[in-house]
Amino acid sequence: RKEVEQDPGPFNVPEGATVAFNCTYSNSASQSFFWYRQDCRKEPKLLMSVYSSGNEDGRFTAQLNRASQYISLLIRDSKLSDSATYLCVVNVRDKIIFGKGTRLHILP
Amino acid sequence: ETGVTQTPRHLVMGMTNKKSLKCEQHLGHNAMYWYKQSAKKPLELMFVYNFKEQTENNSVPSRFSPECPNSSHLFLHLHTLQPEDSALYLCASSQASGVNTGELFFGEGSRLTVL
């Protein structure tokens, strides 16, 4: 089983829709969790950390379920500028492990 | 201007060449990383340096040789590479490596092509 698994997509979503990404991780010793965003031919950048109680930043909501070893990202009222690859990232015993990413295309 | 600068941005080399990738961070961070990004694969951690000391070598072949002369500079020396080593090599930095490591700041990457 891969350490961090994501649906590679692509997700083709009309502008204004809500889209959800899921991610699972295999190591129960994982300590901290993040979502990064990577635009085409650009470097990854931190989007948001993921806290046990769930957290929200504007249109973005992140959730963590430690029992199921599952992380999610919800984007509401999607914009054209949200088109990117979304990377699920897990800190496992001080190693930062990236998922393959999920590609999102927002359609006008 | 990005806080992490990588040079060169593009590099083409033959299998017998020796070249180096350079990374410099202007953020006052203490940890620096090399990642490899290949098509259709996740970012692969290669090396981690904390306070100039190598704390992680993720089973990387010896044809990749890292060097960290100080907390602001990181090099990746390349020697007798294979075509499958062609990829985007990303440098990153953070406050420190460890359980509380949160945000990594990435450079724009060095795209390497091995002929």
C-alpha cells in the first residue's frame, strides 16, 4: 500500500461548483497533515494545514479522520484560478511524504 | 522574488558529464531538502539537511551527491547519470526538520534532461 494515496483525477468541474478531494495514508504514526497546491510547471506551495478538529480558510475546508487514516479537502464556489494539482502531504516520523496529487480543471 | 532560488533552471547533460545543481534560501531556515519530481510519480524525498548535517538519505544512488556548506546553500552534484534520472529537481527549506515541520518553501526547480 502506498504511503499517501490520492485519486489522480483529473476532476473537470464547472465554475461555481463544489469539489472534494480525498486522501488516505498508510502509516498510523503520521503526525501532521497538509494540503499543497502545485500550478502547472510551478513549485508546490502550502495551501493549508489539516487539524484534527477540521479547519476552514475561506472557500477551503480540510478534515482529518485519524481512525480511518483519511484526509479531505473541500473547495466551495470554485474559481477558474483554482485549477491546479492538489497534493496531500503527511509528516511521518519527520519525513514529509507527498501524494501524487489530484489534478483539478475548473471549466468556465 | 522567491525565497528559495535554484540554478540552473534547465540542464541537459550526457551520461558521462559532471554537473551541479545549486540552491540558496534567503529565509533564515535551518533545514534544506532535495526532492525529485518525475512524470506521473509523487515527489520523492532524496536528502534532508538540518543545521548543515545530513539527517536523511532516502536510498539515493551514489551518482547523486549532496553538499551543504552552510544553512543557506545546498548543492546536488551529478555524475554518470542515467536517462531515467531526467526529472524536475526541487529544493525546499523549512524552519527545521522534525515532527513540527510544517511549511516547506520550494524553489522553482531545476529541470534535468539526461541524454
